[in-house]
Amino acid sequence: MTTGVALGVTMAVLITIGRTPEQGATAPENVAAGLPAPPRTPVDTSDVPVVPPPAEPRAEWMHKLGPNEKPPQFVMFSFDGAASKEHWDRVLPIARDAKAHVTGLLSGVYMLTESEGATGYTGPGHDRGESAIDFGGSRQDVDLRIGYLNDAIAAGHEIGTHYNGHFCKGTEPSVGTWNTDQWNNELDQFFAIIDKSRARGFALDPANIRGGRTPCLEADWKAAFPAMKSHGLVYDTSHVSLGVTWPTVIDGVYEFPLPEVKVPALNKQAVMMDFNLWSVLNGAKEQPERAAEFSSVVVDTYRDVYRTVFNGNRAPLTIGNHFNEWAGGAFADAVEKFMGEVCVLKDTVCATYTEVIQWMQLQDPSILAQLRSFPAARN
């Protein structure tokens, strides 16, 4: 069989089995065809960012794919803000028991006390001391935060950036209107905040801040990406894709998009981020009495998308969340339940963005190009 015919057969199998219905949170049947030999054509890697290699000893899954071997199903849990002790206290034991790593995307202002924020942060185009989200509280609050974030880092979890003042549309000038100089200024301030926090014992090495998510998924990307790249960031996870797709490199930065998926219980589409799911459920209204209902709908959506991508293109599955108690904690409960059940399934790895990039660096570039050529996994 020629490579072209084999690729066609593989694609047909992927599309067909990607929609096979299953019930519950069991591992999907591992029947997707293996990868055919890629065409031996050069792949341009000149713009691909590089991260340090994985630490030794390497995890069993951290290796170059063998002939006809399928990728593991990566699931990437990320949490915007990343400053809540209550939620870290819940996530860390689940992740430990499931051998999972997650990514916290830290808002820099949470590392400033109220008095420090009033004089020490000026959002681009905004008054000194202005922020759309709260600063970090008292000195005791911030020092406590340093301690539990250090615990997360020590456990192998990743800390990225959610920038600082969280100026979404409506808090003008919003991040969606910023130019490159303004993004540079925001990132300069973020890294300065991290440096000051390190002087008080924060264990986060600035070199290990490798990416992030913009507030409310907003930005003029042609303005934002050069600032990201100039600050050493190698990934972003703010774009939206229709279905689950393999990450691509845009202007020297990996883009791990959040997928727009179907919510089976509603037969509606939503971006797989807790706030977006809440919006499609009831317009993001606080109805704590419906927490169990909402949580069930969200977990079932996660399961359905996971089954589709596992039996489809095996693209890394990005699940976006905040540390929140919206709708009576429905979304926190849903993501914690799903994390506990999916990360222990066969051929599934719950990893950080950096770990997925490290895995991709081990692969033949032509194999990665082939994986990116597969159609999006749509449930």
C-alpha cells in the first residue's frame, strides 16, 4: 500500500470512529488505525520555538513514536488566575493520585498587596492602581499564596501567565485594542512582579514561564504575539478552534486553541471554557440550586469530546477553567471529577503545555505535519 493510500485509509477510519457513541467514563476502545509512514518531504522548522528537554528519568510516554505507533491522548487542564488556595487544595490531591500535571495561569496582580497594587501597577492606558480584578490582599495573604504556589511547582505543575489587570472588553482600553508596545509593557510588569515575589520566597523561575492565556481570550494577535515572543513565551492558549486540533506555530509561538464543541445535553456549541459553558447553560446567571445539573452536563460534555478525540486525531485536548465557585461550584466540581477519572485511563496523559511541547520536540517533524493535517475532532 502506498503512503498516500494508507493516509487516506487512516483518515477514513479516524472520521468514522470519532463519532462512535459510548456511555460513561470508561476508556474508549483503542481501534483507531496507526499512522502510516509520512511522506519524506522536508518540513520547515525554522520558526518552531524550543523548550528545554524533559528531566530524567523520563515518563514512559515521553519518547519518539515508533513505526505505526499512535500518540498518547494528552489532556491539558489549565486554570486562569490560579491564586485560590481552596481550589489548589482540592486539585493537588486529585492530580497526585491520578499522576496528572496541570497548568495554573497566574494573574500578576494577585502577587501584589493592596498597597503595592495602588502604587506599583499601571495597566497600559489605565490609571495607576487600576485593575479589573482585585489585588492580592494583605502581606500575609500574598505570603501564604507564595507558599501554596510553591507546593504546586514542587509537585510538577506549571505556572504560566494570565497577564495582570484583566482588562476585557468594556474596561477600555481593553487588551483587545492594545498595540505591541502596550503588550510589552504589561509583560514587563508581570515579570517585574514575579521578580519581587521571588525576593520573598516565590520559587517560580521566570525562565519557566513559557506561555499563557489572554484575559477573556481577547487580543489583536498581530500586536500580541511579537510581545509574547520577545519575552521568551513559546505558547499561547487563547485562540478558539472548531473542534479539537493539533497545535500549530504562529509567528514563532505555539498556539494551543480552546476547542468549540457540542454540548450534547443542549445540542448547542460552546467553547470548552467554564465561563462559556455557563453562558450556554443559562446565560451565566447565578443559580446555585442547579449546580448538580450543570456539573452533570459539563462532565458529560468533557467525556463526549474526549471519546471523540481519542478515537479521532488524538490532538491534545485543552480544557480551560478558572478557580471559581460559579453556579454553586458546578464547574469546579465538574473539572475535578473529570480529572480524577480521565487521567488514569489507558493511553491518556494529563500534562502541562511545556510537557506536550517537549514530547513534540522528540517527534519527526514530518509526523507532526501529518498529525496537523488530520481533520479536527468534532463531537
